[in-house]
Amino acid sequence: MFRQINMLTLRTLWLGATVGASRFLEAMAMEFTKGQPNLQKLNVRMAAIQTPELATSLLLLLNSFYGLKMLTIHRTDCDKIDVDSLVHHGETLETLSIVNGGIHRRDVNKCFDASDMQNIATGCPNIRQLCLNLYEIAGDENEDDILGPRQGVPYTPNEFEQALTAIAGMPKLRILRFTNPPNYRKAYFRNGELARFFHRNLQMGLERYSFQARADGIMQYLGEHGSDLKVLALSPIGVTEKVTLADEHGHTWPHYYYYRGRMTDHKGTDVAIARPLRSWKDECPDALVLEDV
């Protein structure tokens, strides 16, 4: 397969559900040991039936060279992505999209934790765009929209807050996308209630308010911990089952986009809040992690 292509000169690779993909990645890794590869953008999509073998081959490739600027890994199994293989490209990595599992994913024990996020934040200081499944950093028990300490309540940061603290430590991060926010999961799994009340909730703006509250909490928490994040997206990967009309902000459930705004709270403190971003494609044309392709 390499007689026709010089793999060392390849700069971009998009690999989908292809027969022989695992052998292809292994052959690439072998070829990369023979010289200095120029691969800068790698996009891999894996189906569940392929993942055990393909995931091993992917790690072999990632560890066979340096220099990736953009890495996208979307797969439907529940094995945790090896953080060391990501940090291996930490000095050059600018765009990272890791979505491991779909909307039904429940096993948080196999997901990224706050420690993993801290390792990524430390080892990949140049990341500007980040996309990940919310299950990878938060369990269902921590879904409060109010993050951080509260007056008169003993406070210990939960797993999600610790992960956000790590994310806030990414000095160049400007665009962040969570692909499985709890607002979406709760609506999706309440089938009976969804059938009866979902469209009414949309018309009344309740779903929009729910996502807005979640976005405000995240944006404010990140701002309080030193982040200079500009854009936050709460948006699943792929097409959802229940397509609805756009709301007054141009958002179609469950895809919500926000930019960083400012306000003064009741104590006179300047805080970061989430303002609806009507058209991210027009205002953030370089936001690669907001694309699903």
C-alpha cells in the first residue's frame, strides 16, 4: 500500500470504519520509524466492533512519532483513551477532540477523571480547542448548576469541579465543547415525560433556561480559576432523534453555544457569564471542535 504513497510526507489523515484499518495504522507506525513524518492532523472514527484491535494500533501509531497539531478520536466503546499517548504530542497539540462512547454511556469508571485532565493540561500547554464527552469527567451524581463553594456550606470540590479546575489551567484554551451535558441525558432518558412534556418545555423556554444555567455555572467557575475561555458549547456529536425549531437565540435543542460575557454580581464583583452565541459558524469560523466531521 505504501508503494504508491510516501507516508512520511502525509500531513492529514481521516480514517473511518474501514476494513483493514488496524493493519493500516500498524504499517504507518512501522513506516514512521524510518524517517521524520509530517503528519499534523489525525481524525479517527471507530465503531464498537473495531475498537479493541484498532485502539491498540492507534496507540502504536501515536507513540511512533511527534508533532500532531490536531487529533480527533471518536469511538463507541467505553475504554479510556491512554492519556500518555496524547501528552506524547503535547508540545505541538492545539486541537483535541476525544469523544468516547455515545449518549447512553454510563460507566464513569472507564472515563477520564480529574487526574487525567490535569495531566493533559500540564502536558499539552498549547491546546486552544478542546472537545470531550462530559461523562469522561463527571458522574451523574454531580449535576448541580451552581459550582464552587457556597456560603455556610462545607465545601470539597467534586470530581467535575476538579476537572474544570484542570481545564482552567490550560493557558491557551479558547474554545471548549462538552458533548453529553446532563441536561440532555436527563431529557433523553425520561422517555415518558419526554413524550408528554418535551415540546411544551421547549415552547416555554425551560430547556433553554436549563442549558443557560449550566453554561453560566461552567463559564463562571472557569473564569474564577483563571481561564480565558471565549466559547463554550454544550452539544452532542451527531444527529439527534428529536429535531426541533430554533429558539429565539438561534439554537436547536440540544445544541447550545455561548460566548464569554461579563456582569457585576450583587457583591460588586466582576464575573464571567455565558451569553448565547447565535451563529458560531459566522462568528467562530475556525472553531474546528464544533464541527462533527
